[in-house]
Amino acid sequence: MISNVHSHSRWCRHGWGTLEEYVKEGLRCGLEEMAVCEHVASEEPMGPRMTWGEMPAFLAEADEVIGRYGDQISLFKALECEYFPDYLHWLKGIIKEYQLDYIIFGNHHFHTDEKFPYFGRHTDTIETLGLYEESAIEGMESGLFAYLAHPDLFMRSYPEFDHHCKLVSRHICQTAAQLNLPLEYNIGYEDYNEANGIINIPHPEFWKIAAHEGCTAIVGVDAHHFQYLETPVYYDRARQTLQNLGMKVIDKIPFLTEK
């Protein structure tokens, strides 16, 4: 593993470790580059996230860490963000004001967290699955995001990978391929899946479709503790899986430029 493009720290309230601890661990593991990354701010009801009031302090800490260690490892400032149409003007302002290197598309809610529930727990109907597809495609087509994180997130709650899932996956993958937008093979749940003997994400059937549609993959650790970087077994397994599928895999993402 030469890079870590997706992680979360104590700032998100469901992660552990300081930004500096992540960077030190990245250096210890021999990474060439990594993101100083976090979920974009949110108040309730989206759940555990840093608040709007805390986000400037997070970004200031990110700048401090990048300034301190940037001569030892390539560091990039990033946020994982939703596609919420009513907030796009604000998001573009944040990107410019805080000079973010890129933003990741985390498709957790349909257009707003004030009305629609979390896709990872509540995609249990065909209708909600359709909303996931619509939001994913609109977000990718916005041109704001460096890549789509955990594109198969719906399989955390959808009961089985049926023909509806196949259609949704094909449409998402076709759009990603047309836009040359990478899809993240997210290994953040692999330890949980293995411990519980389940398969949800990364879902093998989704990635077969992604390979067939000619998508580009990037492996995302989605670390919620800096020690996640210590165990390369899931990363190595992911690379082998994608290689067996014949997919193009990139290690470093095309960083955000102002659209």
C-alpha cells in the first residue's frame, strides 16, 4: 500500500485518533501519500459528525499537520461529502475558501439528511434502491467529486443482490465509466464482515458488473482508527480481487480542480 485516500479521525465522533497520529502511522507504514480527511460537518439528524462550528478547527489542524509533516510525505486535505443539491453553492465555497485538494462523494442520503434516512441501514425497498441510484448518478455528474466512495453501500441493508440491484449497479457503473470517475473498493467493513461471516460491501456481484463496464477502481481503507493502516491483508486481498476481475486500479486519485 503506497497511499491512503480515505480515513476518519476523532473529529467525526465515530472515529479514533488525531490527525497527527494518522500521519505518523502513515510514515511508519511507508506510505508515499495520504489524505488528511474527514466527513463534512453536519448537525443532527445525520448523526455523529463534527459540527459546523467545529469544522474550521478541524481544517486548521489539518493545515498544521500538513505543514509539519509535508516534507516527509505528500499530504492532501480532503472531505467526504454528500450530494445535497440545495447546499452545493455552500460546498463550492468551502472548497475554495479552505483550499481543499479534493472531496470524496459519500452517497449516504438522498438529497438531504433532514427527510431521507441513511442508505446503509434503510435501503430495504426497491423505491429506496432507486433513490440511491438517482443520487449516485446525479452526484457523479456534478463534476465536484474525485471519486464515488463505497458505491455498493446499498448492500449493507438490501436483503439480496437481485435483478434490481443488477440494474442499479449497471447504471451507476456505466455512468462512472463514461465520466472516467473512479469507484472506491471500500475495505472498511472487511474485518466486521469476516468476524460475522457475512458479505455486504465490497459486494462481489457489484464489482463483477463494475469490471464488465470498464470502470476504474481505487482501494479505500476508510480507516476509522489509525491502526487500520497497520494491517495490509485486506488491502492486498482487494488488489488481488480486482486484478482477477481484470479491472484498472489506480493508487492515487485525480485531485479536485475548480469546475
